[in-house]
Amino acid sequence: MDQFELSLLGILLAVVYNLVIGSLWYSPMMFGNRWTVLVGHREDDLQGGMTPGIMLGALSVALVEALGFSLLKNFTGMDGFFGGLFLGLFIWLVFIVPPFFNRVLYEKTPRELYFINAGANMVTFAGMAAIIGAV
């Protein structure tokens, strides 16, 4: 197996998945209204919406994550949908949950905000890695 073999289709699908989940998760339909209050934004702070800079930043983050999952899939041999799902959940549990919870402990970030953000990352990481594993 080539450790630097990348599935461009898998990466593209994972990036799209990331952007869709983020848009839904932080929309008023799901957790957006509560998230807005918890981070201290006001309604007029959000009037600018998704600016090109925000979209470019989100796209860049999604692309880096997808590339990382693709490389990790090759290095670990975690292949297929369930192998990818396990990889995404493992990465989330080991590298996302602890530092996010440290913010609750040391910065006194509200636990509810922790659950919203950590949940978004769980769904995103698991889905992106599963897509990359399956493609």
C-alpha cells in the first residue's frame, strides 16, 4: 500500500460533508441560536453572514482535515466505511475531547458550549473518515 496514495474523490466528498454538517449544526434549525448566546454574540454581530473570508477559512480547514484523514487511513490501514468510522471517532476522542474539555476546566467555558462544539467535531470527524475509508 502506498502511504501517500490519496483518493481525490474521497477528499472532495469529505470536504463537502464537512461544510454541510457545519452549516446545519450551527444553523438556527439545530444549535445555532444557543451557540450564538453561549459564545456571546449578538444578533447584529451575525448580520454579515458567511463572508468569503469565512467560507475560504472553512474550506481550508475542511481540506486539511480531509487530507489528514486520507493519509492516516493509509498509515494505519484502517480501510472501509467502518475502519474509517473507527479512525474518525478515535481521533476525535483522543485529540479533540480532552483539549475542548480543558477549556471548560480552565477557561470556565460553559459545558453546553463544550457539548455543542465537541458534538459537531464528533459527527464531522466520524463522517469524513468514514467517507474517505469507503471511497
